[in-house]
Amino acid sequence: MNRGDGMKRRDVLRVAGAAIVGAAAGSFPMGWARGDEMSPKKVLFFTKSAGFEHSVVKRKHPEELGFAETILVDLGKKNGFDVTASKDGTLFTEEDLKPFDLIVFYTTGDLTQESHDFSHAMPPEGKQTLLKFVADGKGFVGMHCASDTFHGPKDGPADPYIKMLGGEFVIHGKQQNAKIQVIDHDFYKGLEDFEKTEEWYRLKNFAPDLHVILLQDTDSMTDPQYKNDKAYPETWARMHEKGRVFYTSMGHRDDVWQSDIFHQVLLGGMAWAVGNVDADVKPNLEQAAPAAMDRLAK
């Protein structure tokens, strides 16, 4: 790569997609659906950890992909989209983000701060550049700890990034099995309720315009930290001005990253966020998870 590509060479690992598979735009199957474009969509998978570094994105060496990075790169090769896996926050300038159609976050903490994970911090204006990227019509996907990123004051208003994402991490209990309820059967054709062992998050500061797709069934959980809670959103979509935002709290465990259900949920969300397919994402939070209305973002 060179500067003529609008990309920085340092700490960027790019793998081009190969096979061209998937459904035409307008349908919404499980998994990736290719759009009408001739060239592959370009995805930036950003995995900087300025807080706790999850093992699935930990690199042994700067140029060696982590576990989750390797899997998403491989999914891109199989499904016909290009993945750039990077921990380099200096990419968050308007010029360097121009080539991308979609940004995927697996991040923690204040990303404008340096950390010890072979990464570089975003410039001070990097967060605003990201928000503008989405607001202007590009796609954003957050997984798991993306909601543990850019926290606002404890009792203050939600950070603008959290408002864009649609929810904020509070705490998690022990890893355990839980039932996940499918709320929107049109978003994922053929997906039924499922159970999975995961590090499930409790969340707050929900955007009032969330479109809940999957719901956390707290009655199925054994940890008192969840048993005393009410069902709340686990996977959702929303519009951020002209841009499409998708989030799922799954993605902590190695076996989840190897799970076909997780692949299908993630790839389907990515296909929608990048605009390859359309879906009705009108707000449904009050109907799907009424208890969450007590946790709306300020």
C-alpha cells in the first residue's frame, strides 16, 4: 500500500476478498449478501484496546493477526469483501477513511489514548471524524466491547459515540448460558431463538430509536446479576443520520467466534450496515424491551 491509496502502511494488514457469493440487494438472508457493485466492499476492522484487551484480538507480534481478526479476514475472502485489520488509530482522518464502506469496532476505552497492544492512538479529532463518517452515510458495526468504548461521565450524559452506537456497557457477570430471543424475524430469515454460552453484558444508555433484533432473555440466566434484571436488547440496528449502525454484544469467547450462528448474525448485520440489503429498522424498543426505557441515554 502507499499514500496514493489514502492508507497508512504502518500497522495495517489488508487482505483482499476472493469469492463473490451472496444474494442480490433487496433480499435479506442470514449471512453476507453482496450488493450490485462490481468491486468488493472495503471494511476496516479496528481492534485497538485502550482498556481491557480481549484475548480474541490480542496479537503476539505487531504484524500477526489476532484470533478474531484472522476469522473476519477469512470470512471476507470467502464472501467477497476486503478486510483491513488494524490497531492504528492514526487512520481516523477523513482522507484515510475515504476508501472504506464500513468500519467494524472491537475496541475498549478512550481510543485517543496510547496503549500497549501494538496500537497507535486516534488523533484528538478522530472520534468526531468517525461520527461524521457514519452520519454522512457509511456503515458502522460494533461487537461486544465496542460498547465499552468512549465512556462518558458516570452520572452525566452519554458520550456522542455511545449515542451513535445505541448502548453502553455497564458490567458483566460470570460467563454462562443464555437464551436469545429473535424479535425481528424479517431481519434474519430463518433464524430462531437460540442458546449460547457467552460473557453477556448488562447495558445502559440505550438510544430511544433502537430497532431491537435479538433480546437477552434474563429469565434463562442463573447469575443473580441478571436474574434481577429485565429482558433487554442484545443485538440491534439504528440509523445515525444517513448512516447505518449495527451492534451485537456477542463476541467474547473463541468458540463464539467459531460459531456459525455468530457468523451469520455478524455478516447479516454487516451486509445491512454497508447497504447491500435493506430492512425495516423503525424504532421498536418500547414494544420489544419496555424495561429498557428506564435506561435511555441522556
